[in-house]
Amino acid sequence: MLKTRRNHRILVVDDDSMNVEIIEEILGDNYILETANSGEQALEIAGVFRPDLILLDIMMGGIDGYEVCRRIRKNPNLSLTKIILVSAKQMLSDRLDGYTAGADEYISKPFDPDELRAKITVFLRLKFVEEVEKTKSDLISIFSHETKTPLHAIIGFANLLESNKNLETSDYEAIEYIKKSSRQLLELIEKTILLANLRTDTKLKMDIVDLMQCFKGLKKHILLELDYVNFSITENTTDKPVLIFGNYEMLVMAFSCLVSSFSKLPTDSVSVSAECAIDELNSNAILTFSATGSTIQIRERDTLFNDFQVDDVLHHGGGDGVGLALLKHIVEIHNGTVTVLNNNNDEFSCFKIMLPLLQ
């Protein structure tokens, strides 16, 4: 639970000095307060003060609280600032206008001090969570993009070294290990970037897609990108096209994430079979991916598809914490579902994906 702290900044905006004094009396011991007696002054102070939360009156001389709200929401430096409208206006339409303008909450005057404190605590906690999530997302994005260039250089120079015919066998083995490790890390970075993009913007270019062609694309992807893994994929599918409305590249990526999650476990023989069936009654395509010689182990079934889920940070298979999350995001963007069938309590070797057929 977030405790009130002196370094939380609150801007109080009201042209009635008595109202300002009341709020200062209620909050002054727990927060850093700044005040403004007009909308224009509030905007000027907010740009410098960078408040965590604004208590904003609506009816003021000059620009009103609604307009202040709208302008605050256009300022990228204040994008996470929480705004609570505090007003004597009590009509539902007034509240709706406030929410439309960008306010997070609405409190009617006269207000209860305990309710005001409670709501401030809630929205400060929400802002803190959003700041942490934004920081994590920014760090992931920066790290991912800045790492791709040197990785491509490592792979390129490894290829140059490999072309030297005068090296010892052990040298070629070391170069191959460098290339393999670099490809795995590059794959993880690309998946991480894609996952971050899908979380913030789920708009994909959709078209008619034949799932049988996706299987062929998956085979090609496995051959080109996962050639360091010894496994085979067998199709046992319907003979006719299985058409859905979707994005071909993203579906192939989703399926390869699942195959990759199986294949990254420490085993010498992994076989993955993919089967497609049609549920005509419910107008769904049912894709079943089954693995032999490998299982995905995790203690918490409910968190299997969580972003960056890892059962054992020190010993997990590289990248599987991102791959399964990416699989779930892509399937859900296509209005589908993905479920797992387990052999034992903590081992998963069969995944079922359901996607709506083209109507």
C-alpha cells in the first residue's frame, strides 16, 4: 500500500481562497502543495511544478476547469498526472463533461475530508504503477533497439571468421556457438520489441489467410531460423483450405514461438506435430500442437502466458518467457484462444489454439 509522502506534489486550483485554505489544512502535512487561482495560472505552474495530482475547480474566471483539463492532457510532460475535479456542479452531465475533457475523478462540493484523502491515495498509487510500467517499457525498448546493431555485427564477423579455411576444428565449433548464441539473443530481442508494440498498439493489417499456408510458412521459418534445433514437424490436416481473417506474418510468428518454446529445452530429440481440424458447428479452426521428447515445465499454470513469465530465472530455457506471451497476444488479437493440456501437474506438451473461421 502506498503511503502518503512529502515528495508527492499536488496542485490545488480554485479561485476561492477559502476553498484553497480548507484543502491546505487537510493535505498540507502529507504533501507538497502548490496553488493557483485561475486556469491560466494553473497551466503556467503545472509546466514547472510537474504535479503528481491536480485538484481542479471547474467554474473560474478566464478559462474553466474543463479547458485546463484538455490542455493538460495535450502536454506530454504531464501525461500521467492525475486530475480530480472538485466542483459544486452536481449534474451527471457535468461529470461526463469532466471525464470527456480528461479528468480521472469528480468530487462534489462540499466534500468529505476522509473521502478526499482516500481518493488522492488511490490515484497517487495508480500514477506510481503507471510510471513503473512506462519505465519498464521504455527500458525494454531502448535496450532492445540498442542491442540489435552490435548483435548483427557479431554475427557478421563470425561469418567472416568461419570463411577462413585454415582454422582448427575447435575454432569452427567456437564460431558456430557464437553464431547460435547471437541468433538466440537476437530472436529474443525481436520478440520483445514485437510484444511491447502489440501491448501498446494492437492494430494489424488483416486479410484472408489460409492456415494451411501458415503451416508451410512455419516450416520455412523453422528451416531458416531454428536450424540449430533437431526436431521435425508433421502435418495431419484437412485437405481443403482453412480460411480465417488475420495477419499471415503474425500467425506464423505465433506458431513459431510455440515450437521454439518446446525446442529450447535441454533435449536432443524434439518432435512437434501440428494438426488442423474444423469445428463447423462453432465455426472455428482448431490447431493442435503436440510435442514428444519435450515438455514446458512451470509450476503456475495460470501464469503460463504472462509477459516474461519464468519459472526459474537461473535455469529457464532462453526466451520462452516471451514466446508464450507473444503467442497469446497474437491469438487474442485474432479473436482466438489458446489453452494447454498437461501430462502431469507441471508439464505441458500439448497446446490447442482456436481461431474463428471466415464467415
